[in-house]
Amino acid sequence: MKRLMLVAASVAMLAGMAGVAQAGDVVAGQAKYATCVGCHGAAGQGQAIFPKVAGKDTEYLVGVLGQYRAGEQVGPNAAMMWPHAMNLSDEDIADVAAYINSLE
Ligand code: HEC
């Protein structure tokens, strides 16, 4: 619980900086992570070319998902992420980042 509150607090801080209205909701994020499982794994552990995402910094996750959403070439396989990130709202990104951060 302490950890969840910490996550919520850090997302709230980030939300202030990035102008995102909502703080990440881990429970909502879990539902939104359903489309990501096929590549990143149920525990966010990754496999083969799909990077591990579990436990990464919420700030980092929000930032990188924003980059994919904008169609930026983050890594060599960024194009695989673009269609998935493009469907995400700011709230979705905050939620899914909070959830992924809570894994591990
Ligand atoms: C079709 C497979 C696929 C799906 C589905 C997918 N991803 Fe990815 N994801 C990738 C690949 C491949 C990369 C590495 C891209 C690159 O080279 O920049 C990646 C990278 C990432 C990264 C950056 C990891 C890092 O360490 O920098 C995050 C975060 C991420 N994905 C989250 C998600 C989320 C959240 C979803 C669901 C909304 C999702 N992914 C759906 C394949 C996928």
C-alpha cells in the first residue's frame, strides 16, 4: 500500500510537470495493459526482442510511451510500438505506467 501511494504521488508530481490531468491508477492500468501482454508478458518480463517493462520508473515509462505515441524512433523496433501507443490517452499512459511500475 505504501508503495502504491508512492507511485500515485510520483505520478501526480509528473502529471503536474507534464500538464497531465490525472494521476496513474494501477487498477485501471492493469485493464489497459491487456493489449500489451502478448509482447511484454503478463508480468512485464519481456521476451526476445520485446523489452522487459516491469518495475521501470513511472516517469521513464510515461516519457517513452509519449515518444512512441508521437511516432518517434526510440529504439530499432519502435514501429512495433507506435500502433499500440497511438491509442493511448494521457490518462491511459499514466495508468498503464503506474501498473507496469508496480510489477515485479
Ligand atoms: C507487437 C508487440 C508489442 C505490443 C503489443 C506492445 N509492445 Fe511495447 N514494445 C515492443 C517493442 C518491440 C519495443 C521496443 C521498441 C524499440 O525498439 O524502441 C517495445 C517497447 C516498449 C517500452 C519501452 C521499454 C524500454 O525499456 O524502453 C514500453 C514502456 C512499452 N513497450 C510498453 C508497452 C505498452 C504499455 C503496451 C500496451 C499498450 C505495449 N508496449 C504493447 C513491442 C510491443
